Amino acid sequence: MWRKAVVLVKEQKRKAWKAKLKAGLRRAFQWGERIPFGLRSILGILLMVGGVFGFLPILGFWMLPLGAVLVCLDIPPLRRRLHNRLMADEEPARRALPRHLP
């Protein structure tokens, strides 16, 4: 009986972590849209390189997904896929791609 409770708690924690990660990536997507086209890729690559050294005190593993999102914003097919993935649970009116996205 207690095993079911442990499994339920683990499942709830996993869902909460996934929702928190998705919200963070959504904020990064919105923030990244304000950065000029070529600079996004350079900044994204630098963040991913810094994320590899996440065991160091200043740098962190949080830099990997943020860098990947910034690089994806410059590649139109990946940008659409990322947008659709992040907005999957949103209501249909908010989920639609804005006109300025390729």
C-alpha cells in the first residue's frame, strides 16, 4: 500500500518539475525574441559551452537548455516546433503562432 503512495508522490514531483522547466523555457523563448537575429545564435552557443562546465561554481547546467532555446529561435523549422511544444497546453486562442514568426 505504501508503495503506491511513494509512486504517486514521485509522479507529482516529476509533473511539477516538468511544468517548472516548461515555464522557464517559455520565458526564455519570449526573452530571446527581443535579441537580434545573429546575436541569439552566438549567445546560445556560448551558453551551451558554459553549461558543459556546469560543475564550476559560477556556471551551471541551467545554461544548456537556455542556450538551446536561443539557437532554436534562429532556425525557422525548430522555432515553430519549439513554439508548438511550449504552447501545447495553452488555450487555442493563445497557442496560435503570431504573424511575425516564420
